[in-house]
Amino acid sequence: MTMQRLDDLALLVGRLLVAALFLPSGVSKAMNIAGITGMLASKGVPFPAVMGILATAVELGGPVLLILGVLPRLTAFVVGGFTLVAALLAHNFWEVTDAAARAAQQIQFMKNLAIVGGLMFYFVSGPGRFSLGGGRR
């Protein structure tokens, strides 16, 4: 196997793994829009019903675009931005007083930052040859 094919295979596997993270959450949100709306309202997010629908759309559409390897820059930007906002809203460890809970939230926050970092690599590298997008930048 050539290095180019190996790189393309790694990009495909990476896209599938990132999609596997978001798709189940998107399906869960789609099955319980009221739940995501309530959570967003409790966090003080404006227009929680609209934001809940947008979050669901990102977590359903983003993985599909990742799997297909189309619109990589837009996908990386939108899914990465969503992940960063989710980290700031849901894993605000700096407000947690219990040490164990704070550590757990900090780990989740840092995990989300790592996902954003991976999506930045995707933004730069493109989807690879094994995609409908057809290649690199």
C-alpha cells in the first residue's frame, strides 16, 4: 500500500470515528427535542427551541457530511464551532465546586477541545480520496 493510499485510508477512518461520536447524540436529540430545549433553557441560552433544532441538525447532518466526505471545510467549521459552544455551555468546570465533579467536567471540556482540534486537521487536510469530495485541498 502506498503512503498516499494509507493517508487516504487514515482520513476515512478518522471521518468515520468522528461521525460515530456525533450521530448517536443527534439521533437522541431528534427523539427528544423537548429534552434538549429544556436543557438549553436551563442554561439561559436564548431561543432554546430554535437552538435545540439547530443543535440536532448539526449532530445529524455533520456526521453524514463527514461520512460522505463532502464540504469538509464547512463541516469542520460548523461541527467544530458547535463542539466548542457545547463545551462552554455543558462542561463549565470552572463553576463546579466539588473536586471530583470539577475534574470530571474538566476532562469532558478538554475532550471537546481535542475534538475541535481534530476537526481543524480535517479543515486543512480535506476528506482524502475515499470520499465523494474526491481528495485533498
